[in-house]
Amino acid sequence: MSVLEIRDLHVTVETDEGTTPILNGVTLTIRTGETHAIMGPNGSGKSTLAYTIAGHPKYTVTSGSIAFDGEDVLAMTVDERARAGVFLAMQYPVEIPGVTVTNFLRTAKTAIDGEAPSIRTWTKDVKEAMKHLRMDGKFAQRNVNEGFSGGEKKRHEILQLELLKPKIAVLDETDSGLDVDALKIVSEGVNRAKAQTNLGVLLITHYTRILRYIHPDFVHVMVKGRIVEEGGPELADRLENEGYDRFLEGELEPAVDTEA
Ligand SMILES: Nc1ncnc2c1ncn2[C@@H]1O[C@H](COP(=O)(O)OP(=O)(O)O)[C@@H](O)[C@H]1O
Ligand SMILES: [Mg+2]
């Protein structure tokens, strides 16, 4: 079993207005085999958490810790984190001109495993994973994400997940921009990875829709860089009905004490 432990994490980013705090004390533990959903309004810091786990240089950890199986993740480079088994599916996957999907996947697999995969099984694995995700074989020869539709980019993220076999996957709004059919296909990919490798999942989402296909064990609500509520799947149902208003009320009008 592996465990990712985030403790009292504070993160800032440099903006035009100077150093801005984004995460204000996030504590979260994800074990392999568990699925955690992080939900919250736009701008609450969900992607910042994802990028900080992955090691994006733009985000500065000012205090707190992230440990993976007891090892200090914050002391690791981005590729060391990937080799340790931490995977990020980005909200906005980037284009890599001049690098084909097939080269990208093979290079990533070789870097993560420390040796090149055997050509025979690898070609078969790639073909099979692409078939499952209903990706045309032609994608293999295209440049990574170049001219891909939103849905194609998300499928390519899950293709990586299935082939690289991480221990913990952070999926940042993998559901955004997908129609119902694509959402199902992508969710099935995540569920296959969960079943095959006992993957731990940190599923970041704004909407509850994807939780009908990928069932969370735990739901956390993030508002303004903090986790303000935690529960089981029933919390997602409540958010589906009520939205995030009750967490943001203080912002709209001053709180009034009605209990006289
Ligand atoms: N690289 C960045 N530069 C400037 N501001 C940023 C950057 N990343 C995040 N922020 C700010 O941090 C806040 C949280 O953003 P984000 O983590 O993307 O939230 P979410 O994913 O929950 O929508 C937002 O106000 C956003 O503008
Ligand atoms: Mg985001």
C-alpha cells in the first residue's frame, strides 16, 4: 500500500500584485485503492493543489509538507515524483509540437520504469488502451495535443494513466468539456486503472456528474484554499442539490446572527 500525505499545506504564487497566498492550510491523506473527490467553486485552489503535488515551479510552498510513503515529495524533482508513482492529468493539457503521441508515451514509460518496455507487449498495450478509449490509431502519429479537441486531450491524459500505471493519480477536471459519451469512456478508463493496479485517485471536479461513473469513497469541499467540509459520497449528492452557495454566503452579505 502507498500513501500520499498532505499536511497543513500553504502555497503562494507570484502575480502582478505580488506574492499571493492560494492554499491556506490543506490537509489530506490519500491511500492506494481510495478515491477522493475534491470539489469546490472556481478559483478555490484545486488546480494549485494538483500542480503543487506534481511540482510545478510557479507554486511556492511556504509551509506544510507532502510525503509519499514517508519520503519528502517537496524535495523531489518533477520527474522523481513521477517515478515514485505520482501522476497528474492536467485540466489544460499542453501541446508538444514535434513530439508524436507514440514517442511521448514510450519515452515517458521508459523514464518511469527505468528501462524501455519490450516492443511487442508495448505496441499491443498501446493499441489496446487506445481501443478502450475509442481513440483512432492515427492519433499515435500525431503531435501531442496539437489540434486535439478538448475531449481528445482528456482521453490522451487517461491513455497515459492506463499505460504508465502510477500509484496515485491526480485528475484535474478530467470531466470538463466532455459530452456524456466521452465522459463515460474516460471514466471507464479510470475505473479500469483502479481495478488493475489498485490506483489511488484524487479526482478534482467542479461538477458531480463524473461521480456517477467514478464513485468516490471520500468527498472534500475546497473553498478559498481550505478544505471546509469532508464526508462520504452523500456530500456530493448534497452539493448536487444545493451548489456551493452555503460556503460562499459570507461573501455575498455580512453574516447576521438570527438567534436572539
Ligand atoms: N499561475 C498563476 N498565476 C496567478 N494566479 C494564479 C496562478 N495559479 C492560480 N492562480 C490564482 O489562484 C486562485 C486559485 O486558482 P486555481 O488553483 O486554478 O483554482 P481552481 O482550480 O479551484 O479553479 C485563482 O484566484 C487564480 O487566479
Ligand atoms: Mg482548476
